[in-house]
Amino acid sequence: MFAVLSQGDDYARIDELVKIVNNHNEEAIEKGGIVIAMGMARYEHDDKPVEIDQLIRTLGELIYDAEEKMTGR
């Protein structure tokens, strides 16, 4: 598992970037290509502080859920 932190212009268009990956996945599933399991969480400055361990656990759960949806398990 790996994490990508987004800021600036990429953060401003994060929904578009997630949609690009989702569109890729739909095509990859149809054509037998490589599928990217991903989860996305936002941390805003106004949110209460989060320990990095908790953030990684949350993202891991989101990725696992995405994998289950893609594989139909």
C-alpha cells in the first residue's frame, strides 16, 4: 500500500483525479487490464488533529472496501 498526499492545484481538482482513476478502472475491468484499488480521505485544516497511524488505517480500510466492490466479494 502507498499513500499520495495532494495539495495545491491537485487538491483543488481531487474529485476530477479520482474520477479519472475510476474511469480507468471501469475500462480495465471490461478489457482485463490493471485495476487500481484506491481510497480517498480528506483532512481539512479545521478538522481535529489525526495521528498518522489512524489515517493510514482509515485509508487501508477504504482501499480494502474498494477492492471488494471491484471483485464483487
